[in-house]
Amino acid sequence: MSVKSTWRSSFSTLVAIIIVIGLFGGFITLFYFLFKITNLNALTLMITAGIVGIPLFLGAGWYFRMTKEKSFRQNFALVQRLRDRNTSTDKSHVLSETITPSLETIGAVNIQASYEFPPRVSFNFPPDNKLSFLANVSLVLKSSEIITIDAILKNAYPFALSVRKTDTKETENAKFSSLYYVFSTRSSLIDTVSNNQNIRSILMKQALNIKSVTFNGKFVSGILKSPYEIYQILELIRLLYQEISIDDYGEVDVEELLCYSCGDLFETKEEKCDKCTASRPTCCVCLLDLKPSEKEDVVRTPCCEVYAHKNHILAWLEKNPKCPNCKKDLYLWIRALKQ
């Protein structure tokens, strides 16, 4: 806390105390003279003093309280600014000393770092790099334990795939199915990904680090915890992309994404409806978009009212009875949902 801020707080408190003492002294003096120069009895003067004095003292008390609250808010805001500045400095250090060198090691080019909050770095890969199928890659340090990665796929596919970490804390000797959920709009892709030993190996080793990877049309995104494992999530994205791209899926009907509230069309990567500002309809479990044709199979959680595929939220709650979004207990809701 700065000396200037402390001085202002002390001065405001002193002024408030002086005002209260002044009001009290003036009040006593006024009624002393009234008692001397008038024939009013003591009871009448006491009633008059109460009518006039109580609002004065309440007003003085209110002013004193507001002054203290304002001082507290100013001091709290100052502490928050200092904390944010220190946190931002730590993230910037991680960005410059850990992430950027790692990207250079794996052959990333056009690396551009921004140290404004939240710190981020954007980059690409040259044509001869095994990650060249990614374009406009961006890493954002959102918190000390959340790093997001977003990129554009140079070849788009009209379906979605999501791999998401469960909430289980036990990772030693755990089965793959208890650590990760695999979802896709193409059921055959779920088995293909789940049975790929290279994919399973990375996910099992990185169970405490990689939170999710999602392919959605021409976009891919992911969430991880450790800045030291950037290569691992990029390698996982590469392996998943291989499984997506090697198969011949033939013609696939592409369904437009509509707002569940007003029916307006959602643009690609648009998170809020232009017409009613409702959030993009996304399953809180598989993280994939909810198409209009799926509406009958979609439910909303009673706690935070996020959307989810009914079968996905049931699968989630059977392993963990807490909401995947707000973490509130949904044990009673499970029973109603199964009926």
C-alpha cells in the first residue's frame, strides 16, 4: 500500500471524527441556551432534542461509515492491482522464458508474443513441419493453471471430435475410460481414437496436464495446465488429426447452428447470438455444438442452466455427481433425469 493512499485514508477518518465531535458540541451548546432563555420545561426540550438530534447523529454516522467503506474499497482495489501486476509479470516470464523457446525448438515460425494481460503468443509452422496443417495458432495464459490453444485447420472436416478429462483425481493405475471422455458426431471415430495406442499413451501420461482437445469443423482448440508440456498437446492434436484425415467419410450433410433461444443463425466461432445475446448452444460435457436436430435430446442443468446432451450428462454424473460447469451437487437431479 502506498504512503499517499494511507495518508488519504487517515485524513478522511480524522475529518469524519472532527465533524461528529463538532456536531455533538454544537448540539449541546444550542440546547443549553434554549433551556436558559425559554420557559420550556426539560421534557419538552428533550423531545425537541430527540427530533432534531437523532437525524443529525444518524447522518454523521452514515457519513463516517461511507468514508470507512470508501477507504476500504480503495485499499482493496490497490492490493488487487498490485496482485494482478505481479501475476501478469510471472506469466510474461513464463511466456518469454519457457513457452517461446519451446516453440522455437519444435520449428514454429513467425512467433509474436504479447505481454498485455492475458499474455499470449501467436505462431505458425513452415510447410515442411509435421504440424503445418495448423494455421494462426494462438496460446493464451489465462491463469496459473489454464493455458488455451486455438488454431485453424488448413483442411476442414464437416464433423466434430472432443476429448475431455474427467474430474477424477486418481490417475495412477487408472483405466483410460475413467480418465477421459471421447465424443464425436461420427460414432466410428470414437472407437478409432479410443483404440489408438499413441493417443492413449499421451493422454494417460498427461492426465494431470491436458484437460481437453476439440476439433470442430475447421477449428481446433485445447486446454492444458503446464507451460512445459506445450509439445505434448500439439503432438496429441497431430495424432487426432491423422485419425480424422486418413479415413474417407464420403458426403456428409452439414447442419447450420441456430440459437436455441431465438432461432437466429450462428456464425463460425461466434460465441454470442447477435439477435438476443444468448450463448452459443454447446454441450457442457463434450464441448461440441448442439445442432437444432438434437434439441429434443438436450437438457439444461438446474444449477447454472448450461446445455448438455442428455446421454452425455448422465454418463458424466454416473462417475461424478457434480455439475461439469459449476461443480454443484446434482445427485437428486440424476434420479429425475433417468425417469
